Amino acid sequence: MKKFSLFLTLAVVAVSPLSGSGQQVPEQYVSEGLSNNLVLQEKKITLQKSLVSLKEAKSLFLPSTWIEGQYSLAQGGRSIDIPVGDLVNPVYKTLNQLTGTNSFPTIKNVSEQLLPNNFYDLRLKTTMPIINPDLKYNREIHQEQNQLQQNEIDIYKRELVKEIKIAYYNFLQSSEAILIYQNALQVVNQNLRVNQSLLANGKGLPAYVSRSESEVKQVESQLQNAINTKLNAKAYFNFLLNKPLTDSIIIAPAEGTQIDNDLFVNNQPDVKNREELSSWKIATNINDLTQRMNRSYKTPRLNAFVDLASQGYKFKVDKKSIFYLAGLQVQVPIFNGKRNLYKIEQTQLDAKAISLNKKETEQQLELSAFTSRNDAITAYNTYNASVKQQESARQYFKLIDRGFKEGVNSFIEYLDARNQLTNAQIQANINQFKVLIALADYERQTSSYSFK
């Protein structure tokens, strides 16, 4: 019995979690997640498309040049009659009479079709905007949209950092739970062997052996559940990092699980760094630019154009076929059914909606941060209480163990004390990581994580 008592004491010490200890996610995992996560890569592609759209908007200020050609064959259709014979033949007849010759022949009237046959028109066309406020506002809107897309990436990055940390803490929690159940399994197996030995020597009861076997099966089941939970936690963590689901995970050195005192005194967490608020500001700027663009409909649009061209029949190119054409095009709006006024009214209503949504979002973010702060404080207090409960369960187990050896306490009391100790250790382990998970959520709600 002395050997068994010594084993129990060592087992109890071995399964005790470090009071106040915690883990920090290795920075390499956060960096891998920010670099390799598939969803984040998709969002970065969307940002690249936004940058290309901005370049496209800027290119609208430059001249546009292209080649335009046309070749036509025609037969029939409308024609124009030219009475050349009726006009010239009387004159020719008189000249022949005066000269006594037939030098001036009779000419027939001519009929020319209006559609050109075997005719080509080849032009090098260039146009360039001179006055067009739509292009300016379009470029500025694309710039704001680009910043909005960058904010969306930052929002997802912060959410990804939180998810990586929580997944890491869940993995560590399940890992420590496995150690607790493994050590508890050693205890119940040793207890089973002792009771079997006592029964064989005529000093034990069959009921004690049956209960010990039941305890072994129960702890084995709990251990297997913890192993499965660890495998799932590892798979999800590696999924976030876009790595093979079964890759091993580094366990960082333990550090103190402490809460910053600011959490207890800062009743109103700061959410001014949230990208969501910045996005609403950008949305307001986009709406303002859209209004200004709609109001500029009264401004005339002026474009310049130049054509370097050649026209002729049968693909002949000479000095007469080559020409250039240059000029200005102006467009002055007069009436379009008040469509522009309706667009202005729509953007004004959009501005009011954006303002209301911004206030609502700000209140929601403040509420989320406030709730997250309180959850972190609650988790911390619960963890401290569970540590004390664990210590009490350890002391209680020692007393019951001593009493069981001396025959003062029953076997049922001994098993109950052992279960209380295991449950207290598991609960302390869970609450320890609940604190870290709550702090990760609070870090997300206040956007306090710094991207290097």
C-alpha cells in the first residue's frame, strides 16, 4: 500500500497544470497564415484587379489612337443623272459647223450611282478629351475603391490572426487534456491491479474490482475523445495555414496568463483603429465624389480629334487620295428628362443611409469590444477560481487517499475524490485557454494587433 500511495502522489503532481501559465502563438504561424491562406490570396487578387482598374481610369486622360478601314463594292441603288450631252452637244455641233470638221463628237448624258464601287477609306484616328469632369471623378472614385479593398484585406487579416490564435489554443488545450487523461489512466489501472491483488488474497471485494474496471473504461473513452479533439484541432489549424492537415505543430514555451490592468479600468474600449470605421469614411467620400460627378452634367464636354487618311478607288494612293482631318467636338447638355437631377437625389439619399449605417456600425463595434472586455475579465476570474478548486481537489484527494489506506474512507469516496481531481484539472485546463481565447477576441475587437 505504501508503494501505491507513493505512485498516486507522483501521478497527482504529474497531471497538475502550471498555475497561471499560458502560451503565445509562435509568430511564424501567424506569418504563414497571412502569407498562405487561400481566402486571403483571393482577396489580394481582387485588390490587384482594383489597382489595374485605377490604372485604366488614369489612362482615359491619354489620347486614343486606332486604325479604321473600309472597303466597299456596290451595284445598283440610287443614281444621279448628269445631262452632260444636253449641255455640251449644241456647242460641239456649232464648232463642227464653224470648222467644217467633225472634231467634236456627240456626248451622251451620264448617270452615276451614289454608292461607291471598289472604293476604300483608310484612316488613322486619334481622339483626346480636353474637358470632361467625369474622367477626373472616375479616377478619384477608383482611388477610394482601391483603399476600400485594402481595408477589406486588413479586416480579413485581423480575423485570420484571431482564428489562428484560437485554433492554436484549442490544439494546446486538447494536448494538455490528453496528458491529464493519460496520467489519470495510469492511476486507475494501478488501482485496478491493487484491487485485483487484494481480491486474490482474500482481502478485497469483487465490487471494487468491477468498479475499478468501469473507471478504466471511462478514462480510456475520455482519452480517446481528447485524442480525436486534438486531431481535429490540428487539422483546422493547418487548414488556416494552407498546410497538410496532419503537419506537426510547434508548442511554444509557456508564459504567464495575465490580463492587462487596463481591461479592469477601461470601461469603454477604444475601437477607433477598426478598419470598418475607415471603410465607412471611404464610402462617404465615394458618395460625395459621385454627387459632384452627377452635378457636373451641365459642364460641356470638349474633345479633340485628328484623322490621317486616304480615300480612293481601286486602292490607288496618290497626292489626291491622302488627306488629314482635324477638329474639336463639343457636347452641351440641354435636356435629358431630369435624369441627372434624379441621380443627384439618389446620391443624397445614399449619403443619409451611409451616415446612419456608420453610426450603427460604430455602436455595434463598441458593444462588441465592451462585451469582449467583460468576457475576458470573466474568463480570467473563472480561471483563477478553477485553479483554487484544483488545489482544493488535490488536497482533498490526499486526505481521502490517506484515509483509504488506513481504512477510514471507503473505496467509493476514494473514486469520487479521484474523479473530482481529474475534473478540476480538466476544468482548469479549459479555463486557462478560455482566457487566452478571450484575449485574442478582445485584440480583434480593438484592432490592437500590429502587422509588421
